Amino acid sequence: MGRSDAHIEDDAGAVSQKSAQDHTDRLSARWRDNHAKRTVEIEAELLKDRPGATCDERTLLHLAAHDAALCDRLAEAELQVSERLVALVDNATVSGALAKGLQRTIACREACARRLRDLLQAAAVLRGQHKLATVTPIKRVA
């Protein structure tokens, strides 16, 4: 009793889908590791300038470091997609899909940059409020 050709093709498709999924999982894990390392580097740099940061400020700076690392990766992706778009501009189908992907990447990077700016502003406001709260009040003269 032999197996049918259709059954063999199904097995081959399942194997290729599994290997593609494994490859994607390994790539995602490597990306997460690199992102975590870059986040720690940026956070250390941000905290170096703020030695007396409060817990709230440190939390905001941690989030800002995460977003800064993400913005870096999105900028790299934007550059890679734009290079591919230029290389494949003659192929209408592929260039249309790449242009749409580039547009989405740019929108994500810009949103990430806005959030990063907002987080850094919030951290600066907290720092200013903390300094104001620790200043000795001025005595009123009748």
C-alpha cells in the first residue's frame, strides 16, 4: 500500500511550514535579545544624566529607552525597505507592496518617535516638580 502523491505533497508543505515557523521563531528571539540589549544601553545612558531620579522618572526613562531602541530598529527597517523599493521599482506588483510596507513602517516610526518625545517630556516635568517640591519655601514679608 503506497501513499498517494497528494498526501506526500501535504507532508512536504507541512514540513516547509514548520521550518518556516521555526526560522521565524528564531529570528524573533534574536530580535528580542538585541532589542533588550539596546534598551539596557540606552536606559543606562539616560540614567547617567539623572543620578537622583525618582522611581516614577526611572520608569518613564525605561519606557523611553524601549521606544528609542524600537525607533532605531524601525529606522533600519525603513532604510532596508526603501532600498528594496528602489531596486524593484520596475516590478509594479512588488514595488506597490513594498511602497505600502514602507508607508506603514514610516507611520510606526513616527508614532514611536512621538511617544518617545512625550515620555522624555513627562520625565522632565516630573524632575522639575520634584525639584520644586524640595525647594525651601520663601517666607512672606508682611
